[in-house]
Amino acid sequence: PRDSETRVAFMGDSHAIMWLPAAKNMAQRQGWRLVTLFKGGCSPILGVLTRAVYEVDKGRSCRIWRNAAYAWLAKKDFDLLVITHSDSDRLVDRDGKILRGSRRINTWRAGTAKTLEAMPDPGKVLIMGDVPNNRVHPAKCLRSSPSNISRCVSRKEPLQKRYIERAVRQAIADNGAQFDTLYDQICSYDPCPVVQGNVLMWRDRHHLTATFTARLTPSFMRLFEDGLAGAARGSG
């Protein structure tokens, strides 16, 4: 790559993978070098163990990927690293017991802090907030109720009830990193829409469709641009 080329990295689980159409559009339009580090079902946050990966191999493959990814990133000179993950995953302890209530919230907060402390420059890290979580599967609901979309929508969750996001935001504020979210662009009113124009927004309860994420390219790109500007201010 050219010395002047902007280098950005995008890391996460399936909630990062679903943004790939927008990420590819963004990189092509801006001429950026984009590196992706994805592993479905594996949270990029250190110390976080989901029930899904625990049931596969007690989280071993996830830990190996995560540690290798961060070790590789530490050797590279990226202008910005964007991390995103699912907030709705069930977390477990080392014995596979589900974490609930404050234990779950504190695990997200501590894991986010640990992740940022492992970064050479937290100011170049932007954590992207999660997308809304629907109470029903929108696509299945619309198939069974094609003339009654109202049956398939979910109420917009205010920030004060997005407990995991609030914990992540606090850890970010304490460690000098950045936070941004497209929550309000996706859930633009209450209740949250499931269709925009003639485009189905959701492929399941908490993953956006490729068509809709591509439509959100301008908003997604602005999030990265703001992150790059914040990183530049921090290093200046």
C-alpha cells in the first residue's frame, strides 16, 4: 500500500460480519485499506465467554483466535481499529454456568477495559454499539402476518435500559477510547421498523440483511470517518 493510504481494521463476531457489504462499499469509495478480523460466535472482548462457544470446546478456539488477532494487531500500524459485538449473547463462567444480572454486566465492563488496556493506543480504538434485538423473528413473523406488520415490531429500548451498552460506554470513557452507534439510524422511531421502503431490514432477530446494511453505507462510513478524526486529534 501507499504510505499515505488510510489503514483501518474491523474486528468482531457475526455482528461485525453482517456489516461486510457496507464495509466493502466504504473501503472502495474512500480508497482505504480495510482489514477484517471476524469469527462468528466469538466475542472480540477479552475475558468474555459465551455459552455458544463454551458448548463447542469450552471457548478454546475463540480464545486462540482472539489472542492471535490482538497480538497481530499490536504489530501493525492502523489508523483506526473498530470493534463490534453482540450484546445479546448469553455469557457463562469457566464452569459453564450462565452469568446473570450484575455479574453479566460487570463481565462486559471488565472485559472491555481489559481489551482496551491491551491496545498500544486506545485512542485509535472505536467500539461500535450493537444493533437492536427484536422480540420476534421479523422475517418469519411477516410471512405469517403479511398484512399486519405491527405484530412483528419491537419497542425501542432507551439507553438507560441498554445495560450492556452502558457498561461498555463506561469502560471506554475510563480508558480513552471512542464509542459510536448506529442504533438510532436502525431504530429510527418507536416501535422499531422491520421494513424500510421495500427492503426487509432483518434476516433474524438480531442480524441485519445484506441489502439493508449496504443501504446504510453512508452512515457506516461516517462512523469510521468520525473515528479517524478522533484518533487523529488524540495523537495530535
